[in-house]
Amino acid sequence: MTQPLRIATVNVNGVRAAYRKGMGDWLDGRGVDILALQEVRASTDDLAGLLGDGWSILHDAATAKGRAGVAIASRNVATVHRVSLGADEFDSAGRWLEADFTVGDASITVVSTYVHSGEVGTPKQVEKYTFLDAMEARLPELASHSDHALVVGDLNVGHREIDIRNWKGNRKNAGFLPDERAYFDRFFGPLGETVTGVDGSTGPGLGWVDVGRAWAGEVEGPYTWWSQRGKAFDTDTGWRLDYHVATPALAASVTSYAVDKADAWDTRWSDHAPVVVDYVI
């Protein structure tokens, strides 16, 4: 017996501000079963008060107050959740939250993650690579844990040239560095095969599926983030930073993929757009 499951992810850029600008209206009309949030930047009580009754909330706040923070809100209670990623000395708080759900006779693991934005030549970029290393090590474990596993969130990397409108002007900037993009070459490379990354590095493919690219095909975007500067939103000069990264079995069940881009600049409630995908479990 299969049943549909609608999963949405969005970097809210501060959930309290997002709700002041209209996030609640979007959520009320979207029929979401599992909602992954990044950059919550609020307390669990704040989050529960905004979402209201009917949601089960898991929240991992960042160590530094007012920074990062990831959450998963669901209509059904998770059977278990985990928050640590990587070595014990690495602070992943507020950036990685796993939850297992029972859906009918099946189970699914959903991860809400917020990868560091990074900054070339600074410790922020070192932290980003440390996080991506930990993520690369964790993905095979997740796939072994469940053939229905999904990592969603703001991954802060445009994988390919078609994932960023102004790719030529950003080749030396965090978010589009060859070293960053090579991780994604391996994430989405054929399972077990040697993959040569865009930076020339080699490593085994992990066999996960970029649901957005698989659904949209070889087209520009669809973008999920636009700079607040200038006319980036109006001219669709964006980046595709928000992903659904799925195991092959789960990716094969997708029936719908949508980027809920606002109708106009002044109706946005975040600088990111929600990415909403329907699965059949």
C-alpha cells in the first residue's frame, strides 16, 4: 500500500521575520507533510508558537545564539532523530538534523541541513570543507540505513554552470568553487565508480540523485535563491542552492517538483524559495 508524501524545504532566513512577512499563509495552503527549515534563528518555543497545533517539531539550534538552526516539522511524530555529524570535536550544531518516519508499511529518513556559506581564504571556508567531508562520509551510511533516505536544505553550492545564472563571475567565489562542486560530482556520481571532479580530484561516486536536476532536465535553474541586492530577483539572476538529495529508490517515486518562487520581489518572505516535492512511499 503506497501513499503520497509532500516534503518541503526552505531557508527561512529567520523564522520569526518570515512569519511576519507571510510564511504562514504559504504553509497553510500547501498541504505539506514534512517541512524542513534552515536558518531558523529562534527558540523551539518560538517555532512551535508560529507553526501552531498539528505539527511535531524537532529543532537543533546553533551553538551561537541567533545563528543557523535547523528544524523538521511533521504531521506525524518521528520514531527517532539524530543531530551529530562528523568527529566529536567538530561543532555541527544547528546544521544537521536527521529524523526517521514511518509511512504506512515503510520508513523514510529525512535530513534538514544547512551547509556553511564559506568565504575564500578564511576559517569559514575550512569549516565548510570539514562539513562537506563529514557529509560525504555520512551519505553512504544513510543509504545503508534506509533505501528511502533524503537530504534536503540549503547546501550553499551551485553544482553546475546551469545552477547559477552568473557562473562566469563567480568561479572564484564561495558557493561555486571547483573544490566545492567536486563534492557534488561524487554525491551524484554512479555508485562505486571512480568519479573525476570538476577540480580534477577523483573519488568514488555515492549514487545519490539530485531530484531538482533530474526533474527539470538540462535547463538553467530553476533557481532557489536571489541576492537582496539590485534587481537579482526581478531578472531571475539566481542560484540553485536548495536541494532534495535522494536515494535512487526514493527519487524514482517523485511525482511532482516545484520551486515556490514569489510572484514579486515585495511579496517574498525569505531570500530563498521553498522547494516542494511529492513522493510516493
